[in-house]
Amino acid sequence: MSIAVKHLSKYYGEQAAVDNISFEAKQGEILGFLGPNGAGKSTTMKVITTFIPPTEGIVEVAGLNISEHPLTIQQKIGYLPENNPLYLDMYVIEYLNFIGRIYKLKDLTSRIDDVIQMVGLEKEQHKQIGALSKGFRQRVGLAQAIIHDPEVLILDEPTSGLDPNQLEEIRDLIKEIGKEKTVMLSTHIMQEVEAICDRVIIIKNGKIVANERAADLQTQGDVQVIYVEFEGAVSHQALNDIKAVNKVKQVEKNAFLLETGTDIDARKVIAEYAQRTDLLILTLRKEEQRLETVFKTLTQ
């Protein structure tokens, strides 16, 4: 495993920022690390990247214990922290050259050119970082995180401050990187998680409350929603009277969202109702819950 966290705890005094959590992330996987503010996300990432030591537990990156091999692990990890600290008085290309020399990269000029193209900084490369917008500063932060071609990429709010076009470009870049490397990212944008993450961990009050494939997580809960569209008219009350249906919402002339329990597949009940009443069904499908809804359920 590229990342293995075993019974990790981090205390500040008597306050447990992270409380006995365990999880793994493998090569070629993009892991979404979610939670409300103060849940322990950034603390966990700082421990993995060796910025702060754990209080208890074991963390391994690329098979190496972070407590025993911190310098080697720092070479294997690319890290974009939430506050994205940059030297604002340096120029973009100057800053990336500085970072590349720290990693003692060979053929540095070529590597800087590649990274600048990857993150879309061609027009800004000769500008002073302090003169850039927040979105372009975020790109500079991402560029420094990947310049040494790390095995593991840790991204804390990587798309903060990006406009919709930039957002799509950086998402595509993260997905491309995630094909070969391990990517762990924290974000508050649920659509971003749905778009790029293979698996999702949700943390609350320092404890993991969910660790599932993104698609599986959206099927959890005690409510299912069925979309049904009929050829002809049907009354709102008639659908509400179906035994399995708890709530009805009309979304188009003859189309409805029906909220039901999860003890049975309500599509069969609805199809039987349509057959009894000579109604023709044009569309009948189970709707996935939005990840945002699942997140609220697990963290509130």
C-alpha cells in the first residue's frame, strides 16, 4: 500500500484531533478525505507528510515508517497544504527552479517546462507570484507538489479559488495523475469528489464514520428515491396511496420522484401499481443519493 495508517491518534493536550483511525490507500487510487471543519482532515494529512508527529499509531508511506524515514518519505510525497504558502516576491519560474534544486532534480529546466504546461501556467511563468490571482497561485502550489514526480500526492483543498474552467482543467490533471500514483485529497466540493474520487473516507470529530467506494456510499441510508414517468396523467394522491411510498414530488407533467424505504425494491411495487391501473410507464429508475446528502447525514 502507498499509504497505510494504523490506529493513528494525535492529541493537543487532552484534545483528540485524530482519534484511533486506520485506513489504506493504494497506487492508482484517488482517495477523497472529507469531513466538516475541525474534523481532523488537515491534521491527518500533516502527520502523513511528516510535518507533525503522531501521538500514537503507525503511518507508512511506500512501505516506510514516517517516524523512522521522514526525509526519504518527504521525497516520495508531493504536498499542497490548505494555506498554500508561497514566496510572493519570487517569480513563478524562479520559485519552481528553487523547489527543483531542493529536490536535486536532473534536467531541471525541462522538468519545469513540463510542469508549467501541465498546470496551465505558460502565460504566468515570468510573473511575480504576489501579482497572481488566487487561482493561479493555487496552480503554482500544485506545480511545486508534482515537480519531483512523487509517488504519493496529498492535496488539501486543491481547487480552492479556481474558476469553473480552471476547475475542470485541474480535475482532469488530478485524474490523470491518479492513474499511476496515489492521490489523497481533501475538499468541501462534493461534486468534485463525485467526479474524480475512487473511494471516500468521511471523518467526524477525529473518527472515521465512512470508508467506501464513492458509488457505494451514495446507496447508503434508510431512504431510496424512485424516478417514474408515466405516459398519461396520474394524480399526486394516487401515488401517495401506494403502500411503499412515503413522499411524492412532481417534477414534470407526468413525472414524479417517490421517496420510499429501503426494505424492498419499490420499483416492483410501482410497476405492479401501474399494471393494475392500466398506466404505461415510460421511465422507472432508482436515483442515487447525492454525496452531499450522505455527508450531511453522517456528520450532523
